[in-house]
Amino acid sequence: MARVYNWQLGREMSYWYAGNRPKRQWAAVFDINKCIACQTCTLACKTTWTSGRGQEYMFWNNVETKPYGFYPMAWDVRLLDMLQAQQWNNGHYDGQTIFEAAPAGERVLGFRPEERDYSYPNVGEDDVYGNVDKGAYFTPPHAAWMFYLARICNHCTYPACLASCPRGSIYKRPEDGIVLIDQNRCQGYQECVRACPYKKTFFNPSTGTSEKCIACYPKIEQGLQPQCFENCIGKIRVQGWINTPEQAQEDNPIDYLVHIRKLALPLYPQYGLEPNVYYIPPIHTPNEFLIQLFGPRAPEAAREYLKAREDRKLSGLLSLLGCTTKTISYFAVKGDKAIAYDDQRQPTVEVPITEPTFIRPDFDSVREVIRQNTP
Ligand code: SF4
Ligand code: SF4
Ligand code: SF4
């Protein structure tokens, strides 16, 4: 095994192939606090990419309610159980990754779900953890909680699917870091299904090959957002390019949220894949759970998010989420406006940070009627 540097763990780790970062890496940020579980993203992906035979059970994008929702069933808790308790120490991961914990003769610690594990795509929806005591909602984090976790492939820097494929059918595009399965090479061994800790590769029994989220690369290549981003009702998503921490750029929205403000965090960084979808953690969830999902910085990120409205630059950037169909490569906040720019630094959209408010007079003198203002 080669030694590669994983900045999310703050250390080198073992990986099947030598480190080879792409020219630039596609990445995304999801603001969990804004997701309403409408599943529009799920359907936008399904109707675009997975409406064929053998794809009936596939959800390249899914949204599950945590802590009791899973697709496939128990995908994360089963692996956490296999990996056992591990330790972080001052932002440095002292535990084992799923590559380092692989049993002898295997490349990755993992499991292949049973067919029945895919039978309930929306299991646990809206189930709340804890008792609902009177007044318990007012001080976050609080005892009764749940949140919606939208998930797609993370187009990982060190993909477990790629590492595990005995045919070498999975590749990471050098131009944008998007991870794809070559349908002509794949023989359907399903090692990727076993290895991906996020369970984001799916076997198609009709074609005998495995398939996965392609990050809507035909749209990315045209500077457009993927289907599940463009159609997101809650405007929780932004997609663009991420640099390594030492090359972070202040005007790059992903770098700003991930590296500079450290507000958006990877999902299960301890697995060691350096996933490239980042989450602004929910503000009302107990710290233990947040740390398990998003690493040791999660409670601080949730606290920072609560103060976002006092911060012009941050609230400006957050206002841009979901406001354009184009990729936001750069952004700026000028006065009361947040402006998005494309790859050529051309402005694509600008939004007001403070929404204008209009107060209608109670008495309409033109029609001579009294109107009620409903808050
Ligand atoms: S999330 Fe899974 S399928 Fe996607 S790149 Fe990472 S290991 Fe591969
Ligand atoms: S990025 Fe595209 S392919 Fe991937 S889950 Fe979203 S809609 Fe589906
Ligand atoms: S469309 Fe957006 S708000 Fe709706 S479930 Fe998907 S991620 Fe959440």
C-alpha cells in the first residue's frame, strides 16, 4: 500500500494507489439546516439518470432522516460497528481508516448489503430521537431531535470503490476529480458495492454492471449545476471546486466555507476517503452524534453557524445558495449584495443580503377597504 496525505485526518494514511490529486477537484456544500426532505433532488436524479430496467431501487441521491433513517438499511451503523471506537486527538485522527483496518487479503473494510436492505428507501422518516418535554425546544442542542441528511456520491479523493475494483474499472477524472465506472470494463463483481462506506455504488442486475452518481458531468462541463442541485427546493446546496487547505482561496465559495470558516465538514471523515461533499451541521443535535458524523469540529461549526447573520460575508455567501443554475466558482459581497461569478470571473447572479420588506397600510384609500396584514 502507498502512503498518501489526507488533510481531513491531519496525517498520512495507507491507500491502495499512490496519491495523484486531479487538476482540480469538484466539491459541494450542503446546509443541513435548510433541508425539508421534499425529495425533489431524489426525483430530479431518478428521472434523469436511473429510470431504466435494473435501476428501480437505485437512488444516486437520497435523503434520510437521522438518526433512524438509512438507505440502504443500517449502511453507516454497521460499518461503525465493524470499525469499532476510534480516537481523534486535537484535530488529528489517531484511529484506523477503513483501508488500514482491512482484514488480511482484502483492500477495504466493508460489507455488501443484502437485497432486502434496499427495500425501504425512506425508513425512519421523521422519527425523532428522545422525549419531547415541554419547553425542550428552546435551547439548542436539545433532547428531542432529528434532521434530514441528503446524500450523493462524495467523489472522494481516495475512493474506496476505486481501490477495491479488481478490474480497474473505476477511475477519477484528472480534469475534475469526478469518479466514474467504465461500463465496458465492469464485470459486476460488486467489490465497489462492498467497499464504498457510503453505499453509493449500485449493482444493475439487468446490465450486470455497477453504476453510480456521475456528478451530472455533462452539465458540469458546461458550467451548470447538477440536476439535484438545480432542483433543490430548500436551496441547501452549492457546488464548485475545492483546493487543499494550504491553497485555499478567500473568494472561492467552497474553500471559504470548508477551509477558511471551517463551517462545512466532511461526512464520516474517519473512514479515510477524504470525501468532497461537505455539510454545515445541524444546530440542534447533541455534540456526540455530530462528532461521530462530521468529526471533532462539528459542535464549533454549529455554534458559528448560529452567529452567521452577524457576519456580512458569510451571510452573503449563504444567500447565494440555490440562486443560480450556474456553477459558482467565485463570489464577492459588496454592500448589501452577494455576487456570484463563473469560471471566467463573469458575474452570473446577484442577490440582496437583506430581503426588502413592504408594510401595506391597513386602510386602502383607493378601494376604501380595511385590509388585514397577516404576519
Ligand atoms: S462515495 Fe463511494 S462511490 Fe462515491 S467515490 Fe466515494 S467510495 Fe466511490
Ligand atoms: S449529481 Fe447528478 S448524478 Fe449525482 S446524484 Fe445528483 S443528479 Fe444524480
Ligand atoms: S430538494 Fe433540497 S430541500 Fe428538498 S430534500 Fe433535496 S436537499 Fe432537501
